[in-house]
Amino acid sequence: MPEVMIKLENVQKEFRLRGNIIRALADVNIEINAGEFVIIMGPTGCGKTTMLNVMSGLDLPDDGSIVLDGEKIDRASEERLSNIRRRKIGFVFQDFNLIENLTAIENIEAVLWPGVLRSKEIEDRAINALRKVDLLDRKDNLPKELSGGEKQRTAIARAIIHKPRVLFADEPTGNLDAAAAQQIMELLKSLNKEMGTTMCIVTHDKGLVKYGTRLVEMEHGRVVKS
Ligand SMILES: Nc1ncnc2c1ncn2[C@@H]1O[C@H](COP(=O)(O)OP(=O)(O)O)[C@@H](O)[C@H]1O
Ligand SMILES: [Mg+2]
């Protein structure tokens, strides 16, 4: 039996905006196993970001059940959610979210400060993460001194430093040219294989579907194919 990593049952999420009710997630059911590389696609506004957010405990659903790596998170407190995110989850975003006045290595180290680790151990871990994304030779560059693809590799190194069980990426190649996009997907694929990290990746680009082990398609707040 494969190990279930994420399970959503009858998940609902609405937004209210100036008197309108938007059903962002309308009864979503999906199960993702450990080690899968899931590609999530669908038209703008169909609920992809909302689904990632509730799967990862960044947002709570209005109704339904969500279990992540054995922990029920659909009603969890913010304190518990942030603890689960810190231990189990990595995030990568379209616009990289790097701190502009920190170098690549400092951006990665920053997620481990302040904490229990000594500075030497923090540096060792950051170097190790940079090596995994093949960016050690750029470690002292500021974000503005990195290409788009290099920025995203820095962000991925930051996201994997605590060896997350699941990596969520919301259109990670949306700001990259085609060649850099393929490189980022190759990198995610190799991390998926080497570290066994479950991958949930949102993209618009049909050319990237081949990197996944599974394609999930959404429309109007529903999963229509999985
Ligand atoms: N904070 C919010 N307030 C109001 N409406 C929102 C909010 N977030 C998302 N929505 C709406 O919910 C729907 C799903 O959004 P989203 O999950 O961001 O879609 P996608 O990522 O597939 O483009 C859209 O109609 C969007 O406008
Ligand atoms: Mg989105």
C-alpha cells in the first residue's frame, strides 16, 4: 500500500468580495501519495492557488477534511499550522520572494535564524542546499546579481533546507524563459527522486507536464481530472 501524504475530502472554500460569493473550492476530493510528482493545471481563477494554500495549511477551508502526513489540519490553530509548515513543508513562489539585501547564502541561512543551530551548522546546511541546486559558485551574489533561473534555484535551496516531506510550488516557472523553466523542472524532478520529496507543482505550461508522475486538472473550483 502506498503511503498517503495528502488527503482532501469534500473541501469547500468561498471568498466574499464586495457582496459576491466566489466558490474557489467546490467540493474537492483528492489523495496524493508520498513520493508523487503532481502537476496541477487549469485556467486562471479555477482555484489552483487556493488548493495549494489549504493543502499546506497557509489557509483554512470552510468545510471538509484535510490530512497532511497523518496530521489533520483543516481546523488546526495558526500555531500548530506554522509548526507543521516549519517541519514538513517547503514553498516556492512565482516571484521568488528573496530578500533583496541578503546574498543567496544569507537568504537560505535566514530561515534557520534564530534557532537552536550554531552558525557553523547553519552555514554547512546552506552550503549543502546550494550544492543540491548547483549554485555554490553564486553563493555571495545578491538577488539582483542572479538570473531568474538562479533566483528560483536559490528559493528552492531555501525551501529544501529542512528536508520537507512536501514541496508546494505555485507557478515556479511563471517568470522564467523556456530554457530556465525546463532546468527548474529538471531540478525539482531530481530532488523528488533523491530526497523522495512529494511535489505539488502548479503550472500553466503544458510543456512541463512531462516532468510529473501525475496530472491534476481543475476547473471552476473542482478537480475534473486526476
Ligand atoms: N482573498 C481572496 N478574496 C476574494 N477572492 C479570492 C481571493 N483569493 C482568490 N479569490 C478568487 O477565488 C478564485 C480562485 O482563485 P485562485 O485559487 O487564486 O485561482 P488560480 O490560482 O487557479 O488562478 C478566483 O475567482 C479568485 O478571484
Ligand atoms: Mg494562482
